[in-house]
Amino acid sequence: MTRARLSRGRVRDRLALGAATVMALLAGAAPAVGQSLTDGTPVTVTGPPATVLSADTRGQGHLVEAFGDVRRARNIAVIVPGVGWTGPLLEDEAGAGRRHPAVQARSLLDEMEALAPGAPAAVVVWLGYDPPAGIDPDAARSDRAVQGAPQLAAFVDGLPGTARVSVVCHSYGSVVCGRAAPRLHASSLVVVGSPGMDVWSRAGLRTSATVWAGIAPDDPIGLVPHTRVDGLGHAADPTSPSFGARPLPVDGAHGHNGYLVAGTGSLRAIASIATGHDARVAAPSP
């Protein structure tokens, strides 16, 4: 077992090297791959204005916004963002690019409504925790995820019981989802651009939800070592066949922030899952 043979010092070295490599790629990458707040050219996505479900000034500022009517929705998708987001940044849509969760939420809502026009839908952006500020030591640890997991589970549990709920976990948000999974009342967990979920297999999540995972070929997060020693690292790669998640198509998705972009196979697949059309999701080509 490779993870058992690695010394703690070597694990720390590998994590530091992986984080440094990712940071270098993100700093020098083209806007379509980079980790800037706007991630390139501002994007205009039509759709409903954000409805604030909750907001407070704890930590970095927590904010939960809905796009569509959550009370009437039969299909609800909850997006859990990753590093770099705060309440004030989420609220500010000026010059928003494809990385902005509000842009992603409207894109997903539009696709869900197109796939199931007779079923009211809503997409929620849940920022009820304090993500790490960036690809830094906090991002290699699980403290932020451990703190946020109970709040995520409580929020999802409070959604209408008549709705199908899917949770879309991006980047460090997938660590939060992994920690919340045993208490998360959702039909599906969709994991994209994940550094790991703090478990070594899908069984370790202890959830009845269907788990999907995908990563774009040029997503720099794929360079992060999948290990866990002394609280560093987030364990197995959820996209590895041995993990046990269903493979999510990512055709057309580029970089770390391209999974919910119009026209991508990943957006279509996530919308299909969120509307109960799992059978339409074809396995990615080898």
C-alpha cells in the first residue's frame, strides 16, 4: 500500500511540490484555465436574480443564494464552491466570469429547465462555510471542511422534502461534501475538480446518494497528490475507477472552472442528474 509506506516527511514534501506546481500553473495560465476571480472575459448569463436565503458576517462572510423558486421546485441543485470565495465576493457580480458561482448557477438552471421543462427547478449557491483563501496550507487540511459540513447537511435537510436534491461539489467544496456525506439527504453527489473527499473509497462516504465524479484533462488540481498523513491531503482521487464513483462526462470542459459552462458535456450531465435523467449520462470515452 503506497500510502502506508510514505514517510510523513515525504508526504509533506509531495504535498508542497504539488501545491507549488498547481500555484505556478494557475499563475501563468491563460485566463480560461486560471484561478482569477473572474476567470477571463466577463460572462453574461440570463436568468433570475439571486434571492438571498441567508447571510451573516461570521468568518469571511457567509451567503446562501437561490436562483429559481426553492419552495416550488421539484428539482434542486446545490452548488458548494471551493477556495477563494467569501460572502462579499459572491454577492458582487460586477464583471463576473465563468468562475463566479452565480454565473454557474444560472447556466445550470437554464440547462435543467431545458431538459425538464415541466418541472420547476432551482439552483442554490451555498457558501455557509469559510473556504481556504487559495491553494495554501489551509487547502491541504480539512479544518474548514469539518467546520462547514454540519451546516451544509442542515441546510440540505431543510429543503422541501418533495424535491429531488443534488449537491454539486467543486474543488475544496468536495472536501466539505465528503465530510457531510453521511448526513446529507440528497439523491446525488456530483464531484468536479476535486482534490479528494477525505475518504479512500465511495463506501467511505457512507451515503445512499449516487456519487458521480469527473475532472477535465487540463485541470491543474489533478497534479495534487492523493494522500493523507497527519491531516495533510484529502485521500483518494474520486475519479479513479478504484474509488467507485460513477464517471462524469467532462467533454468540452477546460481548466479548473469550466465544468458548468454552456455547451459542455459536464453541464449537460450535471443537469441530467439533477433532473432525474441519470440514464442519459453516458460514460466518458476511454
